[in-house]
Amino acid sequence: MSNKELDQLRQQVDEMNLDLLKLINERARLVQEIGKVKEKQGVNRYDPVRERKMLDLIKDQNDGPFEHSTVEHIFKEIFKAGLELQKDDHRKALLV
Amino acid sequence: MSNKELDQLRQQVDEMNLDLLKLINERARLVQEIGKVKEKQGVNRYDPVRERKMLDLIKDQNDGPFEHSTVEHIFKEIFKAGLELQKDDHRKALLV
């Protein structure tokens, strides 16, 4: 009976996945820019204080249904991926 | 000198984080609805074929800078969190 309902919900999830993908990659490009600015300034890429501030702001705005700990976990993975990207850019810059 | 530049980029990242948070929680609400429909149908919540299809669609649309493997890793964490949410809802329903 509700297979149509399920299909519709799934289609919405698929669309939302692609919106998420777009945002995640946009964020990654910004993080690459930040990496370049920091590189010029000779500043360390990993900044735990800045990471904590970002997480505090995110948790402050989180009204669920995901709990703070879940949101924090997902964002830490996104932060880690961004940092890896900056490291890759740095390695590539050294190889030029 | 470019501290202003860095601050501006960081502000953009903060805004993007909150957009991401909103989308992640919207997705979670949809996944909760899907869980309820499946519960009524007596279908198993975890569906590896559906998960694979979602990932294929996401990777198909991924144009970086994140690599497919990174995107897949992040989305798997989001999927896992959604599944946990459905399980929690199920437990709460049993306790009523």
C-alpha cells in the first residue's frame, strides 16, 4: 500500500543527499582557500580552538532530531576530511 | 595582513556549517518518517541495496574537491546516524 509513500520519501532523501553533497564540497573549497591563506601566513592548519568554537556554534543551533553528540560526530568527520584536503594541497604544492 | 580575509572565510564556513546542520536534521526527520512507514509494513530498517543506490547517485554527482571515497565515508556516517535514530524511535514506541 504505502510503497508510493516510501518512494516519495526516498526521492526527497535523494534530493537532500545531493544538496548535502553540494554544500559539503562548497565547504571544502572554502577550507582549501583558508589553507592557502594560512600557508602564506605560515600558520598551522589544525586549530583545535577554532574547531571547538565551530562545534559550540553548531550545537548551540542544533534543535534535533539528531542529538548534539551525533551532530558533533558527523561534523568532526567533515572537519577531518577538510584538513586532509589541505594536507593534500600542501603536498601537491611541494611537488610543483 | 590577511587576518581579515581569514575571518571572512571563517564566517562563511560558520554559515555553511549551520546550513549543513539544518539539512542534516531535515534529512533525519525524513528518515524518521521512512522508519515509521517501514515499521507499519514490517520491513527491515537497514537496506544495503538502497544504501548502495544512494551512494552511487551521490558519487555520480560528485565533482569534488572531495574524492568519492571521502564523500562515501561522510555519507555512511550520516546514514548510520539516521539508522540509529530509527532504532531509538522503535525502542521508544515499544516503551509506550
